[in-house]
Amino acid sequence: MLRETVASIAAGFGPKYARGKAAAGEPPVELWDALASRGYLGVNIPEEYDGGGLGMSALAAVGEEVTAAGCSLLLIVVSPAIAGSILTRHGNEEQKDRWLRGIGRGTLKIAFAITEPDAGSNAHNLSTAARRDNGRWILRGQKTFISGVEEADALLVVARARGADGSLGLPLLLIVDVDAPGLERQEVPTVAPDSDKQWQLFFDDVEARPPGSRRSSTA
């Protein structure tokens, strides 16, 4: 039933819609909103946080049916699948309440920022660092080839903790608003369609605020 309903929604958009969005360099907002309004973009999120509570297999089915209709959604893989799963498993109650509800409803989009020029996606070789300063996390570094930034409300950033002696420790996760002070972005030229933009991100002392704040939090 889930597959049939998602397929019928996506069929109303189809390849022509996807090609038009690609030609215009625009994200498929209308398709996203149509699925979100019916609860299909948060099917993996726990029910207590406004999701469907059906797990990753259900979200995979949603993605498959949308793609089969010729109009795939990249942020399904990134926002509910990656960010939603991480927050469900590792976030505290305040963080879940702040972020998961929007992901579950499909009204909040979170991009995933891990890749770096000299480290790729190896989290143990990253140079982007977060240091503690009077109880705050301060983020400094850069990311490259990050997808979905132009659509996202926030970023789930993988960084490494910087110790008092300047050394880099274990990886940690920070959620940062896309308009946070000190965060800059530049589009990376690629051969992909204009609708599949890639970004380089620069974090210049970007502050990660306490959980539940309007800015950002650690998970």
C-alpha cells in the first residue's frame, strides 16, 4: 500500500517535471512537499517524533518508488535517512524534540557534511575541528562536494574535537544552521545538472549553541 500510494503521487510529476527542474537549476520542492504533506518523507522516524515509525526499509521503498517514476529526491538519502537515523539513535531528548519532529514531518531538511579535500570521507583523517570555549563548541575548517546545501535548513557536520593542547581527537557531530554566522559556501563546478549542486563550505569560528536553541547543537 505504501509503495502504491507513493508511486501514484510521484507519477503526477515524472520525468518531464524532473527534466524541467534540472534545466532551471531548481530543487524539486513541489514533489518533496507533496510527499511530506502525506507523511512519506519521515516514515523511518519514530512515531513519538512525528514520523511513521516504519524503519529504514519503508524509507527505502519510498525512495525506490519515487526514482522509478523518473523523479528522484537526493535529500531522502541525506535528511531522513542519515541525519534522522543518527539523531534517533544518538541524540538526547532535547535534540530529538528540536530536530526529529521537523524531519519526521518533512518540513526540515538537514544536509550531511563530512567530505574534505585531503581526507575524503574518512572521519579519522578530518581536519575540521570543534573546540570548547566557555561551554560552547566552536567549529573551524572546510568541507567539499557537499550535496543539498541550497535546499537544507541545517547541516550535520562531522568534525574532530580539538584538545587544549591543539591535538585532534575523536570525531563528533554538530548541527549547524545554514545561515549561521561564520559559515560561507561556494558552489563547486561539476558536469552534473544544475539542479544537483555541489558545495564547498568554510567554517570560520561557527558556534554550536546549546540543544534546542535556534542555531545549532551537538549530537
